[in-house]
Amino acid sequence: MTAEQLGYDKMAQTYADLIPDTFGSPLEQAAVDAFASEARGSDLGSTIVDVGCGIGHVAAYLTDTGFTVLAVDPSTGMREQAELAHPDLEFSADDASLSTVDLSAVAGVVARYSLIHVPPIGVREALADWASRLPSGACVLLAGQSSDEPGVAEFDHAVAPAWRWHPDSIAEAVTDAGFTELWRTVSRPAEGFHRFPEFHLCAKRLR
């Protein structure tokens, strides 16, 4: 059990109490909707993987729009909260390795704020592994805290060590892994949890 998992286990109830809404802004919802439209148009079926699904809000949202969502999270506590909030969905134990998931039958992968605790080299390795296992036409949606400075910067997170990426740096990692960037958004800090700029980036696996 990692320190990250233990931290989220302890804070799972707090997350459920403090984050009752699926999205923190209309832009976040629009990004997920745009990703969903891209996945739907891929003709690869309706299966989406939600990596680090947390308390399950986005998995439930995508399910309601017609997808079959494989929702995974390494934290037992977060999965328990997700199951309480969404008893009709199934939540499984896994991490960014997606070792329990057959990606060959997946139309898209969502990783919203779930790769921030993975060291930069691990993010690059995970993206390359996903690209090698996903079918041509599958898409990914990444989101996380961003930086105005080039490269990747570690930052203090309440749960575990975390990293934030300059948008160009995460785009480079995605491209190096074998994806083609489709679009990105960058938003500025607002009230509440948002201390840093945040990015959403959508890319497609093309062979």
C-alpha cells in the first residue's frame, strides 16, 4: 500500500463532503463532453476507462451519456465512497498501469487529476504503455495542475507528493508516447481548491 493510497483512504470522506459536484466549472464539463464526442465518433465501441476515478462523479456522468465505464482507483476509501454515491456502478482496484484492463477494446481513457502523483518518468512510461495497447483511433483526456514555467514542477499536495506540468511539456510527453494532440485548454486559478492553472488535453492514438 502506497503513501498516496493511505492518504486518500484517510481523506475519502472529506473529499466526498467537499466535492459534491461532478465538475468544478463549465469548462471542465465542456472538456469531458468534447472528449466523449471524440470517443463516440471513433467507432471503437462505448467502453471508456476512468483512471483514478476517485469518488466516481465523472464515471457516473459518462455512464449517463451512454458509455460503459471501467472505473478504477488504487484507494479503497475512495472506491467505497464512489460505491455509496453510485451503487449501480462497479469500481475496481487499479492504478495508472491499468494492469487489470484490456485496452485493446477501449475507445478512450480519462485521467483527470489522477496522474499528478505519478513521477514524471512514470507518467511518460504509463502513456507509452497505453499507446502500445490502445487501438488506433482511441483517445485520451488528461487533466491536472499546470505551471507557467517550462517543464515539470513538484508541488505541495495535502495527500502525497505531486507534480504539475507546463501544457507544452505534457503535450510533448503525450506526443512522444505515440498520441496526436487534438486540443488543449488552460484555465486560471479560481476560489476554493484551485491554486494553480489547470490543463485539459485530448489526444488520439493514430497508427
